[in-house]
Amino acid sequence: MGEERSVAAAARRWLRAGEGVPAVTVGCALAAVAAGETLVRGAGPHGNLAAVLLLTLATTLPLAFVLRSEGIGRAGTALALSAACVLALVPFRALTAAGVVAQLTCVYVLTRGGRPRLGGLLVVPYVIVALFGTEDATRIVAVLLATLASAAAATGVAHHARSTALAHSATERAFADTLLEHAARGERARIARELHDVVAHHISMIAVQAENARLTTSGLPSEGAARFLAIGDTARTALTEMRRLLGVLREDAQGTDGTGTRRRPQPGLGQLMELLDEAREAAGSTTRLIVSGPVAALDPGIEVTAYRIVQEALTNARRHAPGAAVDVELRYGDADLAVRVRDNGPGPAAAGSPGHGLLGMRERVATVGGTLRTGPAPGGGFLVEARLPVRAEALA
């Protein structure tokens, strides 16, 4: 009994794995031949009934394996089922409606699974029978089968193409979302690092000045000294908390940014001419700097933001409008600094949809309380225009 159970279990695993699919189907095809011979010889009503049952089994049972198996198993089973259907039709003229449905389903499943040639191969025997058959009834059935099978194959191919296109589209969207998230995360990290450096300097100065005022102011009441001491303690506490929150950007023991690269001072508007010279050399085009209004030293955070906006705008112009002339304009006002970068290229049509650079610029400008506008420039080209507050109270 134990051996019988083990044999039965092995047989079930064999069939479930698809290894026995071709053998089972070949057996069904041989059963179809035997059934056809029974019909031809006329073995009586009971024999004819058994033959019909065998034909039905041979032309329909393999469909279950076609639907469940993959790869070579599916292909071999489909070919065997098709052979059984052809044998049932020619020469025995005993193909059932269930066999026709199974044949059409096989063609559709194969083409939908990305095997259009194999699906078309199953149609060929019916085309041959339709062209060279000797009996009209058989030829009519063959023509019908060839037509329906061709339609099933076309439907399967269309379904496979649509599924493939949807899968590719989903992959591209996921990839684009990942790139966008990665770029946004990187830009936010860079902004945080720059704010860390700039704001830390100011908070440190508050602590130092409060301590100096407490120690150097003559005749300072004890209450005033206590207030200066509280200011210094609060500033140092705020500096500690800020550095803890931005610890991912803290310099390591060797004075690097965590990637082995030596940290440099944050750039400002004083380094803008160097940036423009690099842009001219890289793009080989004209790049002008136009400055208007009373030039004054600005908050370091504002200067870093203005520098990064110009840097990103020049990069975008070099990428989307190579060779185009670029004008960089700084307009100093009483309340804000206007930064305008304009190229005379083809405009936003060439740049396509908003990219990671524009997203980073918007986040950077929003961090300092400014505004940003991007789009087609009057008279052609592309324009990036930002307005940044210049007073310390505007940043609070």
C-alpha cells in the first residue's frame, strides 16, 4: 500500500510539473486514431459511442495542460492537441465542437503568451486541408477553422502587444518616479548642507557676541548679565540641536563630506564670474552677466541660492539649447534680488517636461522664502526668473 501511494504521489507531481504533458497528449492523439478506425470499421452503436468519447477526450483534455503549463510543455501539448484535431477531421470527419473550441483556445493562448509563429503553425494544416481536401464538407470545416484560428491568433497577438506596452509603460513610470525622487532627495540634502553651514555660522556668532557683551560691557547689571548668558546658552543649544538633526551631513574626522571629497566653502555671487567662464568654455557660446542696482553683500544663504539657480539654469541651457547665447542678470533692489537667466534657444518645446533641475530650484527658492518663475521668454527662448529676499527679517 505504501508503494502504491508513493507511485500515485510521484505521478501527481509529474503531471503538475508539466513533465508528463506531452506524453499524455500523445496518448490522446493515439486514442483519436483508434477511435477513428473504430468509426470507419463500424463497430456497432456501443463501439461508435466509445469512439466518439475517445475523440472528444483526445481533442479537449490536453487544453487543461496547455492552460497550466509553460514553455516547451505548453508548446508540445498544443501541437499534440492540434494533431489530434486534424486526425479527427481528416480522414475520420469526427471533429467535435468542443475540439474546435479547444483548438481556437490553444492558438489564442500561444499567441497571447508571445509565440505568434507557433500559433500560426497550428493554422497551417487547416489551410492545407481547405485548399487540397477531397470532400466538400471537410473543406468547409477546414475553411471555417482556418478563419477562426487566424482571428484568434490576431486577437492573441494584439493582447500580447498591449500587455507588453502596458508593462513597459509601468516600468518607465516607475523608473522616472525613482529618478525624480532620487534627484529631489539629493537636492534637499544639498540644501540642508548649505543651510547647516550658513545658519550654523550665524548662531555661533550670536553665542560669541552674547558672551563678549556679558564680559566686556562695563556697569552691566546682574540681570543683564544673566540675560546675555541665557542668550548664549540658548544659541549653543540651538546649534547643537541643528547639528544633531543634520548629522548626516556632518564632516568626518578627515574634514570630508562623507564621500572622501574635501569640503569647500559654499559658493556665492563673488564666484559667479568663474561660473560664467566655465559655462562659456563648456558650451562655446556667448554668456553675459548684467548687473543693475546698488550692489551689496547679501545674506550667505541668499547668495548660495542665487549662485545655484544660475548654475542650474546654465546647465539646462547647455543641455536643451546647445550653442544658444545666455544672459544672466542680477538686479539688486531694496527688498529683493532678482535673478534672471534667459537663453535664445528653441524654448520649452525642446526641454520637454519639467525636469529634476527645475524641481530643485523651486525647492531651493522656497527654502529662503522667494519665488520662482520658469517658462518661455518674450520673443523666444527660455527664461528662469527668481526673486529672493535680501533682508534677514524676510527669511524668518
